[in-house]
Amino acid sequence: MNKFLRTLLPADIAKGLSVTGKHFRQVFFTANRRKVPFHIVSEYPEVPAKVQPRFRGRLTMLKDEQGVIKCVCCLACEKICPTQVITIEKGKQEGRKMPYPVRYDFEMERCIFCEFCVESCGFDAIILNHQFELAAYNREDFSLGTEGLGQNMFEPSHVGKFSVADD
Amino acid sequence: MFKNEEMEINLGPQHPSTHGVLRVKLRLDGETVTHCRPMIGYLHRGVEKICENQSFFQGQVWTDRMDYCSAVANNLGWAEANEKLLGITVPRRAQYIRTLLNEFNRIASHLIWLGTHAMDIGALTVFLYAFREREDVLDINEAFCGSRLTTTAFRIGGLREDLPPGFEKMVRKFLAKFSDCLEEYEALLTENRIWKKRTIGVARLSAEDAIALGVTGPMLRAAGVAYDIRKAFPYAAYAEMDFEIPTRTEADTYARYQVRMAEMRQSARIIQQCMDGMPEGPVMAKLPKILRSEVNEVYHATESPKGEIGYYLVGEKGSLNPYRFHVRAPGFINLQSLPKMAEGGLIADVVAAIGSLDIVLGEIDR
């Protein structure tokens, strides 16, 4: 009987409401939400998301100061890739001692962003940029190469306009 | 007038209350479960077979994707099993950082369990609180290894890189507030009348049954058996850490909740000790250019948040990839205790039993 009477008392509801009130107060008295430092929620599409410096995004090829591709086709990245998404075709370029990648194909739809390729590269020719919005409408858009109609390996993808630009 | 007949129903494969794609075949007499069989295999990817065709180095990415809630713990087991097989000693600083990240991962895994388990039973609020702190842990993961969930945190022989600048500040900030946060969760649940009614005495699994079924982890410790691989067979830097194994004797869902909450406190303690006693030195051992196995066969067990995760590797001497690879997944072994817990109980308690198992189907199906 006593137990039944206790269930009628709204003590639990009052306790719950006090927690709600506490959190409401924190938001209500700080009307400008962007200034509140302890806000957990960020206004993501409007405000670009921040990522850590080591973030693993999309694979990107680098060029040196003269605008020459750093890759020398050692095929280390191709060999270490757990999902075999990189295909390189060796070639020659006039006035260049080292081999030159005629084709550097990257199939992004199967990439798992593990950064093994960057780790294996002895020439710092590739990095993973800070882009994470990589969705696309067509399957062809995921096939990246050094040239051609699709996206290329040197620029960040077009689709990720809200993610952090690589700098 | 009324036919007295048992009814067979499927809980799942995609019931919103079950995690992942688990199907439970139930036979009901009214609301009482008389027969319960979990059906698995909906997420099978053949991880073991894939790893046999890849080098020792490459295999790690698949361990991330087994138990995606505790990827770091899986990475640690894989890395240590391989080090045993290849005969590599890891530097002390790397061991400490591994321990630190592993404990952070335990906190993240237990928080996701707490949130989803409470949500299954009906306390939605805890989910939001638990995921708030999990976010911080994932940020720490991201700061260290660049990825939040599929971490690929370690390398065979040590770590890829040392701790990033500003890492210690992040950890200290987290530790300063975490015990308050735990109290916040407990304020919502421990004395909550509905929570107690839904969990106390529900889904009992006695110590004898648990041992007979091979159940490990918090499930076993909630039954009163103080078995923790971190203490029993210390690995990484756990031999130098001072921590307790929380146990309860009630062996019900509430006891499992208490054990996991106490474990999070112990994890915070271990992180504190790791941060204070972090030795200096290199983080990577000297490795040969090509990794070849030294011994023929190795089994290495570590304590993942779910229980004992063991890696069994057979590598013929001098081979580049494992000849045979097998994972003793804690979720897979723990799941077979579900019929024992659910049969004879009510259908609503099946959800509580599944929740208290803390299963991740990616690991069970592999």
C-alpha cells in the first residue's frame, strides 16, 4: 500500500524537470548560441567542421615547387593498399630522370582511408587531405586520375564544399 | 474457446531494439519465452579468410571493422599477436600509449553500450549524455590516429607516430570532468524506479553457466568471477598499472550495469596513471624490411571491452602472410548465453538481455 502511494507522488517528475530546467537555463540565458563555448552541437553545414591535423581524408597527389609531380612510380602504395584501389602506369617524360606516372588511378569507392599508402611513400608524393564530404551522384565520379574528365588527384573534390579545405 | 498454442515469432533481423542485424527466433507461450535461438550471419564478410591472403601489415584494417565500437582494443590484440608471431619487442613508451588508447576505447565502448542499452529499455535521455562524452573520446582518437571509428591505431612493432601536440591537454580536460559525468549518468539510472524494475533480477546467468558457456568480460564479472585478462595475463603496460576488477554477485542486468560503470572509473584511473608515468623514448621497434613469421603458431588473448578477444595465427616459418587466422570474438561466444538468459522470461526482457550482452554484430558475424 505504501509503495503504491509513493508511485502517486510526482517526485520523480519534479526531479526530471529540474534537470531539464538546468539545461534550459544554460541555453536560455546565453541567447547568442555561437558564443557559448560549452555547446556540444555545432551548426555544421553553415559553419565548416573542424578536424584534427592528422585527419585522414581523400588521397591527394602533390607537386613540388616547379609544378612537377613528385611521384616516381615506386609502386609502394600500390603494393601496400589493403583494398587495391591504386593503379599506376609507369612512363617516361622528357627531361626527367625518374619514372613518371602516366596513369595514377584511384578508385575512391573502395578506399578505406587507412593511410597505409602515405606511410609507405618514401618521396612524400601523396597525402590524405582533410576532406570528408566525398559523396557523389555517379559512380564515375569516384574514379580519380591524374587527368581526364573526372576529378583529378591534385585538387580537392568539388562536392565537399562544407568540409575543411586543405591547406 | 481459446486455442492454447505456442506462437513462433522473429525478433529482427532489423528490429530497432537490437543492435546490428541480429535475428532471434522466439517461441512464445503467451508472453513467456519458451524457446530462443539467435540467428547470425547477416554481416558476414569473411574477415578471417581475407586476412590469410594479405600481409601481416595489411591485416590490421580488418580488425577495425570487426568490432567497430572498440576498434582500438581489436587493433591492440592483432598487433600483439603479430609481435608474438614475428618475435618483436615493443618500446616501453609505445606500450604506455597503447594502454592509454585502449582504456579510452573501453570508455567509449561502455558509453555506447550504456546509451543504447538504456534506450532499448526506455530511458532515452542517457543516450544523449553518454554520446556527449563519447564524442570527446572520438576526438582524442582522431587527434592521435586521424580517424574516429576505424582507427588503425597501432602498427606491428609499436606506433606510427608519437602523441600529437596538445594531446595531454585534451586527456587532462577529459579526465577532469569524466567522474562528474559518470555521476550524472548514475543519477539518471541507478535509483531510477523504472530502470530498477526493468533490470533487477532480469536475464540471470549464474557463474557456473557463464563459465560453462565460455562467457567472458563484464558478463562474467557480474556473476562474481573476478577474471580479467589485464590482471591474469598482463599485456601492454597493464602489469605496471594499479587498478581493481569490479565484480558483483547478482548476475543480472543491473549487476552488469554496475560492473560496467565501475569499469569506466577504473579505466579513468589507468589513463591517469599512464599520463603521469609516461616514459620517454622511441615509439617504434626496429623492424626488418619484410615481415616474416618466426614461430609457427600463436594465440594471444586480450581484454576487449566485451570480453576476451583472442587472435589465433598460424604462420609457417618464413611466410609473408598468416596460413590460418582465427578470431575468438567475445560477442560471438557471449551471444550463446542468450537462450539461457531469455528462456522462461518475458518477451520484453529479451531486449534487456540482448542489451546487457553488449554485442556488436560486425564482430559476431565477422
